[in-house]
Amino acid sequence: MEALAVSHSQIPEWEESRFPLYAADRIQSLYGSSNRPMHAIDEELTVLIAIAGGEGMLKVGDKSYELTEGSAVLLPPRSRAALIASRPRRLHAYKLAIAAMDPPRGASSAALTRSSEAVSGSSVLFFPREPAIVACLEELYIHRSPENEARHVRNQIAFHQVVLRLLERQPSGHEANEQPSMERSIAYMENHYQEKITRERLAEIAGVSRSHYSILFKQRTGFSPNEYLSRLRVNRAKELLLNGSGTLREIAQKVGYKDEFYLSRRFKQQTGAPPSGFDPGSIRRVAVWLSPYASHLQLLGLEPAVLVSDSAEYVNADGLRPPEAMKFVGAGRPLEEAKSVMRDNGVDLIIAAGDHLSHLGLNPGRLREVAPVADVSWMEMGWKEHLRQIARLVGRSDRAERWLAEFEREESAARERMRRIAVAGETVTILVVKPDQLLVYGARNVGYVMYYALGLRPPAGIRREMERHGERFHSLPIELSRLGEFAGDRILSIVFPDARGSVAHSESVFHSSYWDELPAVQRHQTHFLEVDDWIPYNPISIRLQLRRAVALFAGDQ
């Protein structure tokens, strides 16, 4: 029997989110002189100011930026600012309004657009010297009415050179913290919200005066210290209400209020309803900080408002309504950008996995100011419990149980079918080859389908780990020399490509004597499976994997 390669030219359940398109909305030349020393700026779009000559100042709220020839400032959408010339020198500036828009969709495409990294930030970005940007804006202004299509294309190139430069100058997550002392004081509040916190203590941590601290805090967060603390406490109270954690009095004391009456007043001020009226079923705007959980919500009929993920892909399977308005934010973007997108989209619940947040250098407290944070552990439970927990959080448990009951009937039928074919009496090994690691999979991903759903037998060493750890057992790393210890009667192999898409690293396994000597290899009882078809771990993908597995083994008879 020949080795089978199970492959698909198109991945049925996956779509990749797209980056936005950019357009120059309009460009203006601004002169500041003794006759007109100030230009007011009030735009709905992101605005780039580039100084072509002279000196001046840009005032944005309580902040001022000294401008000289070659400097540039990027203002976030809906900014109000004043461009002021320095007497007696004349100031010459270019003002470019930049728009981001969705790319066109094909007839069958359901792709969502990622948030713009260049123009969706909430902070002012000041560049002391960017002569290349100034030169591009000057070129765009001179040729703002192109005389032919070739000039139009050159304008597009100049404009996108500006956008590229802005993207390259975007601060990373750590660089975005312009005021580390303020960050420390905010982090203190986020971690000690349940204690008595004074403004004097926060100002001391930040190293500024009490009065100046309040001004800096409002500039940094958009809230006063008291408002911010109240949001942390009320959102933590919502988390405890969602988890059924105690009486209202107990919850009040856990979040830092003396009694339930004070909590109720603060709760109503912030939400418009008392704690007794807090209903999970009313939650409609959910942000997800782990991409598989977006699939759970889609299955429950609730489109995530925001997805924060290091993967640009999301599930788009038959019978599943594709997302229409979901906003995508890359997990590597600055935290304030993600929080701004969540606020702008009215998020009322954040679903995350604490272990995943830790990997990103975050904790629930960093997000709690926006909305309550529900921690659904990724590794401590399997996908069915993920679904049940998420369904309970959004008041859709009945829908989850109906889907699970239907799936378990399909599982049972598939298991019964496996009993009638040869694979039922075999041990099955799932071998995963990564660029830097060789793994034998256990109870998760494709392992769930093979060992739990279909009831196939794992190798003895894997069975022992599954008995010990259940669905928490993901995989076992092994040396190539130990391959024979874990080789079953049948081997399913999955190769992860490297960063360049190459699978050449797998040759050290499949061209080795260790591989050639395996009985399954000699009997041609090996199958090569595609990563994208068999690795995703969410209800929709697991169901598709179950159907693929039945087709794989039934067609092997």
C-alpha cells in the first residue's frame, strides 16, 4: 500500500485578513506669518504635518511641539491642534490628510481588514527630522492635479513612500511607553485596585507633583485617576458576577469598596444599571485575545467585535456566517493601540487566556480598564470546555450544548465505523516535524480526533501521558534515535514549514535509517497530512478533521 498524501489546494475553513489600502485625501500648503500666525487644525482623518521652512509650534491639547525645517508630526483622527508661526520667521508647512480603507472583496471573499498601523493610533507622533517626508509632501503638493496617468502613478509612489516611512517609524510595544514613570503608577493602580490608593502615592511613584500627576494621567489615559480606578473596580466586579463568585457584599469588598451599596452606586454610574441587572445574555461586543476563541464565538452566533492575534487567519467554513465588521489588531502592536480599538468598538467583554497573555508580557489587569476580562485557560482544558466556558460567559450555553450533542452523535457514528475497518486494531502514531523539534502528539489538535473522537490506540508511551494528564497533554518532544519507541502500526506525519516555507528540514527524519527501519514505513502504512487541515484546535476545525479522518481511513481499505 502506497503512502498517502492528504492535501488540499485550497484550505476550506481558513481566510486570511487583509491589510488596508491608503489614500491621500487632500494636501494643503500652510503659511504662517505676522498677518496670519496661526492655523487651526480640526480633521476627522489622520493628519501629517511636515515643515518645509521656518520655525513654529504645534499645540495639541496641553502639549506643545517645537517645529523646525524638516520636522513632522502625525496627528491621530479627530485631533484639534493649532499650528503657530514663530515671529518674525515665516513658517511653511504641508498638511496631508490620510485615509485608510477596506480593500475590494471578491465575489466569494469574506476577508476582514486589519486595523491600520499607520493611521489608527491614538497618540501624537513627533519626528524631529524627516526631510524625506517633507520632500515627498512637496512633490505631492506641486503635482496635486496630475496632468497624465504617469504623473498620477508617480504621485501614488511618493504617497506610499510616506506611508511606508510612517510604518517604519511606528513605535513598538515597549517603545510606545513614552512616560515609564507614569506607566509604573498606572500599573500599580491596575495591580492594587482592591486597596486604598491615594493620589499622593501615585504621584510619588511617578515622580511628579500631585497636581501635575492628574494632568499627565488624563493625557495618558483619557480619564482622571478616580475614574480609572472606578473602571478597574467595576469591571473586576463584573468578572466576579460572571463567575458567580460570592454575594454582592463579598464582591464589593474584593474589589476595594466598603459595602455593596457603594459598589451599586459606582456600578450604576458606569453602566446605567445596578449589579443585579447585569446579564451575560446582554453581552454583544466581545474582544478576543486568542484566535481559536473567535471560532467558538462564531459557532455561538456572536461575531467578535475585535480580534487581537499574532495570526492573520480566522475560520470561514461552510454553514458559518463570515465576520462582517470584526476588527483585527496584531498582537505585536502597542497595547494602547489595541485598547483604543476596543474602546472605539464598544467592547463590553474581553475573552483571553492568562497563559497566552503572560507570553505577550501582559496580564488581565492591563486590559481591565476597557472591559471585564474573562480568563479561559488554553492548556488547562480541552476545546469542549473552552466552548462551554465561553458560551456561559455570553449567555449562550443552550446553543453550545445543542451543538455538542449533535457533534457527539457524529463522533459516535464515526467511532462505530472505525471498528469495522483495519485501523481499529492498530496503534497510530502522530509524528510532527518542526524546523527545530520532533514531536509525538497526544490528546490535542489532531490527537483529539484520532484518540478520543475515533477511539484509535496511541503508542504505549503516549497512552501513559494521556492517562496522567488527559486533554492537557499536548505532545512529547523526542530525539530521532527514539523514534522506534513511539512508532505505531500506522504513522501520521505532519511537517511544519520553516519561515521561508521550506520543508527541507524534514529530510533529516524521512531520509534517515531510523525512519526506514520502522515497520509502518516498510509496510507503507504512513500518511502525510497538511498542517492547516489537521492542527487547528477549535470546534469547527475539529469537526472538519473528524470528517477528513473518516475519509482517510475508509478510503484506505
